[in-house]
Amino acid sequence: MLTNKFNMKDLGVVDVIIGIKIYKTSNELVLSQYYYAEKIIDKFSKGDNSTTKTSIDISVLLSKR
């Protein structure tokens, strides 16, 4: 029905759509945003994914409020 109204072509099995990676296992589909997050990190950090030390006063008590 859709092909009668729209010009369409089959691009095969979907792998990534709108930044979401799709994996198919034997009994489920898994959606992962790892691919999208990795692209964002690369874009803004210019590939520098190294860790850094941050000083913190360990005598300060942290609470939810």
C-alpha cells in the first residue's frame, strides 16, 4: 500500500537509525545509544578521552539535599 503512494526502495537491514544502533539477537532487538554518544564525545572533546584528577575535600559530608 505504501509503495503505491510513495517512491520507495529497499535499503536492506537497518543497522543505525537516528543515531541508535540496532542489534538483533536470537530472541530480541537491542537498541543502543553508544554509537550516538561516541559521536558526540568525539565532536566536543576532539578525541581527548583521558582521565584527569579533580581535587575534592574529603572532610565535606555530601547529602541528597
